[in-house]
Amino acid sequence: MLPNQPLCLGAPRKRCGLALLGRREEPGAAARGVPAGCGLASMSRLGPFLVAPRLLRRSWVLPRGPSRVSIVTGPCAGLGAAASLCSGPAAPSLAMEELLSRSVPPLPPYETREKAPPPAELRSAEFVRSYRALEAGPRRAELLARLARDFGVDHGRVAEFSAKVLQAREQQREPGALLQAEDRLRYYLTPRYRGLFQHLGRLEGGLRFLMELRGDLVEALAARHAEGPHVREMNGMLKSMLSEWFSTGFLNLERVTWQSPCEVLQKISDSEAVHPVRNWIDMKRRVGSYRRCYFFAHCAIPGEPLIALHVALTNEISSSIQAIVKEVPPLETEDMNKITTAIFYSISLTQQGLQGVELGTHLIKRVVKELQGEFPQIKVFSSLSPIPGFTKWLIGLLTSQTKEQGRNELFTDAECQEISEITGDPAAEKLKRLLTNNEWVRSERLVKALHSPFMRLCAWYLYGEKHRGYALNPVANFHLQNGAVLWRINWMADTSPRGITASCGMMVNYRYFLEDTASNSAGYLGTKHIKASEQVLSLVSQFQQNSKL
């Protein structure tokens, strides 16, 4: 069997196996790092580790089968007039217009809004089939742009009822008349495509489809395949609707173990955006002893990870990711006496369509409660977080310095002299080149010389650099909004190429004092004050003393 063939063929929540393909599992597979029930033992000829270093990054999971006619996917046959959407690279605009006109329900008159019949289910099913038949990318983006532009708000009606609201206020009519006028205006401010989304959300499998559709919409906006205020407005509307549908009351917390279904392990692996999973052995370790992995699933999409959180159980606040994700011997029994601290070292969204929907904060809170129930002795909760964007920010500062000869705002005179002696060139100009290609980590002398200045620069980046008054760094902003304390900056905490490129190898701990998180969050959101430890404040003070920024 080739690596890119599907391995996990079972239905959700069931075990998967190559027995479905006429193969049998060999004894001892689990000992070699293969999920029980996956049947990967039959690939033993690939070697003792079974998988190449990045084999897990391939998509091995087949799409789930059709649940009902409403969400059946398939070829373009049977789509009626919409079948022309599948023809050639130049899809006729008329076919798209016809499909949307049939699929998007009209906004009924205000007086009969509660008596209007729902759209025919087959119309929504046709929209789903036609949309999925389109090639991902510009073709879908064009359809979404048309939906946003041509099936939004009736601006004529909005203007008409806005005038009636103003008229009711000017005439000082009774409160009931004014409230009714406002209700009419509110009703006609609803875009027509909202009715389509609402109906799709009621279908079996519709919520999954809407996640996919918004994922395409986010990609189209990022790639500029679909632009304009109408598209951005529809994206915001759909995000708001998904935020309601994916509120915490509908979410189930599930733990990932080595006995979890293959498709869940694969999804968690593929979506790991912070510290990529290398192979099955690595995945087995991340869900084994002294490790926990949890995800949120929606009650309407059971077993499908929406967002995942990885936790390390330790006896202290970790200062290095290498100690957490490094290769380790086979599993050992957990010693409860060694578990006093929970480290959140990775949180990743698995569904692009839920981007911007508040899930991470609720997931951390639920996991804290889960861990407190399993390990009452845990008193310390902290993250070990990356610092994306720091290197880019620092290179920008160095670039501005190289434009003015002799200008020094980042380093002391002694630091400049030491760096120049090691590199043989002016500090700012040479460092800019070395940071771009990561060559500076090859010199132990240079790494030592940059320790102090980079630590205080990083402290300022996290504490002092702001966007609209809040922390510029998105990871810092996330944890500070949750009420965490900017606790400790760690030197050479992530020596992977990704870590060196993004943050010069530094990572940061955001510590959660559970009794203070509510007040810290309110203080940050209200007054934009960042709660930080003495170590961080000391580094910030050093930066202010030695920098002229």
C-alpha cells in the first residue's frame, strides 16, 4: 500500500483497520508505535518506525459518507440547470445567478414573516451539491462574492423605514408605534443570505457544510479572490451565526488517547500548527504518560475536533519546549507526586471556518476544571507559548537603524563593540543579515553576546508594543484577555528552525492564577493594563534605560 492511500476507512467513533482491505493486523503493532485498530502493522516492511518523518502530514482520512440527501456530494450529474457550474474553467455567470436565485429564500413581507413557508429542502440540497462540485479557489470565491453582493440587504427598504423611525421620533408618537417602526427597520436590515445560512444550519450535516463554506470565504478574502465591503459584511455575519451555534452549551470536551479513533488522531496531527507532529511515535508520546490532549466537539458533529489543546504535566513551569516534545523512552506509569503543574504548550484551531469564533478561552477553562478533577494536587497552571512576529519586528528596527549610519538605539556601546568584534561588521547591519538566515545561532560567542539585549527587546515587544492599546503580539493578547500574567521570558526555549526564525528561539510563560484571572482580564480589557512579573518588568526597565526608541 502506498503512503498516500486512505488508511482509515471506518465510520466516526469506530475503530479503523486495513482488514477492510483484506489485510490483517500483526501482533506487536502497538509496541512499535501504531495506534491499536489502525492495521498499520501490515506496513512493517517500511521499517521499525513504520512512517517517514512527515508521513502524518498527509491526509489519510476519507470524507465521511453522505448522511441524507441534503448533504450528498457527488458528480455534477443530477444538478439540473446548475450542472453547467461544473463545465470548463469559464463557468457561465447565468448558471450561478440562476442557482442563487433558486436557493436564497426571498425576505417575506414584514406582516407575514411568521407565516411564510420555509424554503424547500431540495433547493438547499441542490445548493450544497452545486457548491461542492465547484473547484476550490476562484470559482467558489466568485459564487460567494455574488451571494454577498446580490442577495444582501434591500437598501431601498432600509432607507424607507429609517425615515419612518425618524418621523415617529419627531412626531413624538406613542412608544408602541416607535418600537414597531424600529422593529420593521431591524427586520429589513437582515440580508437575504442569512435566510439561506439559517436553513442550511438546520439540515443534517449543514453545520459542517457552513464551516467549510466559511473556511473558503476566509481563504478567498486572504487571497483577494473575493473582495469588497459586501463580502466582508457576509463574512462577519456568518462568523456571528457560527459563534451562536458553537457556543459552549453545544460543545463537548473530549480527551485524545492512543485508543482514540484513527481519524481523530490524524486530524489532531494535521492541525497541530505550533509544534508539528513528526510521526506516529511522536503522536503516541503526546497523548501518553504525563501528557494530555483535549478537543472540543459539537453535539451535531460528534467526534470531529474543532480546537485542540495539548498539556504537559510537570513539577515546575517549563522553560523549554525541547523538554516537552523531545523523543522519550516507552511509556511509564505516572507518578502523582511528580505532577504539580499543568503546562499548556499548544492550542490549535482545526477548522479554518471557525476562525474568529471564541473557542480557545472556553477550552482552557474547561480543561483546567478537568485537570483539577483528575489531579487535585495541581496548583500551578501556565502556558509555554511561542512569540510569533518578534524576529520580524526586530529586523524592522535594525533596518531603520542601518539607514542612518552610526545610529544606535537598541544596544549599549559595550554590546555594539562586542557584537562588532565577533561579526567583523557594524552591529545593526550584520545582525539584520544573520537574523534573516538564522546563521547567528551557529556562533556560541554571538548567542551569548545577544542574550541580554534580545531578552530586554523581547520583553518590550510583549509588554510595550501595542495595537489600539492592546498587546501587538496575538498570542500575548489572547492569554492576557484570558486573565493570565506575563510571567517569564525564556532564552533558547525553542531551538527548532521554526522557533529561531519566528522569535530568535525565545518562548514565554503566561501564568494563570485562577483566583485572579477575572480581575486581570477585566483590567486588561478595560484599562489595557498588562499584569507582568518582576522578571518581565525588570527587563522592560532595562530596555527603557538602554534604548532611545
